[in-house]
Amino acid sequence: MGIVIHQAAEAIGSFLITHGLPNEKKEIYVYGAECFINLVLCDSLLFLWAFVCRCVPEFLLWLISFTALRNHIGGFHAKTHWQCITFSVCIGIISVSLRWVWTVHIFLTVIILCICLIAVIQIAPVLHPNHSLSFDRRDRERAISIVVLVIELIVIAALYHWQLSWCGATVSGVIGAMVLAVIGYYVNMK
């Protein structure tokens, strides 16, 4: 599967260059196309699963809360396309499936979310060895991560009083992003 994704990304990169983009940045275009293809594959598989399981709203709330935090906090990245797709789909299915846990055990959920906030303050952003950031950009990503998480916590509190299933899915998104951030933090320390 990785070869097919890379070949498709190479074709996209070549297309972009033939339509006027600089040739020197072809590697960046190919990487971006690979990321986009992975994203579309993962999200399509997860959406299909959510449709079959009749939990599309919960999936969409999980996806929004997970992605909003993950984009700024960073974290673990798989080494291959196949691993990325497999891990992403498994995390999505497990997270959305366990959404009820967070609404049954409220005290535990509040403690875990407080730990998530402390972790964001301490470790955000989790840097990938191949993607360095300037000190200013790190500070900005940390600030954005904190703001995103605080907004998500407010949304979670509101959803708790309105729609428990949606609340649980949003909590699962936060926790899923945080688990990958913590794993990435320790993996990247080596």
C-alpha cells in the first residue's frame, strides 16, 4: 500500500510542477500529497465505520476534537503509511466506541482532563525529529494547544448537559490526541 500511496503522491508532485510550481520543492509536494492521501483514506474508512454503526455525529465530534488538538500538540507518528492508516483507524474506532465510559465515570473523566491540561502545558508541542520549530513557533503552538484544549473543555461541559454521547465522543478525541502526544514525547526523547 505504501508504494501505491507514494506513486500517487509522486504523480501529484509532478502534476504540480508541470503546472508552474518550483521543481526544487517537489519533495515537499510529494510529502504533502502522501499526508493528504493518508488522511483521506483514514477518514473515509472511519466515516464508513461510523455510518454502519450509526454514530456519524459522534465520529465527527471525535474527529474535530482529536484533529484540532493533534494539529498543534503533535505526537507520535508511524513509520510507514500502512502503520499510520492502521493506527489511525484503530484509534478512531476504539475512541468513538469507548465514548460512553467518559460519561459514566465523571469524576475519573474530570481528573483525566485536568491531567491532559497539565500535560499540554508541560510538553506541547511534541516535536518530531524531522520537523523542527523555532522557539517562537514552539511558544505559539503551545499557546494554541492550550487555547484549543480550553475551548474543547468548555464544549465538553456544555455537551455534558445537552447530549451525553456527543460529550463522550469529544472527550475521547481529547484523550486520543493526548495519548499520542505523550507517546510521541517519550519516543522522540530517545
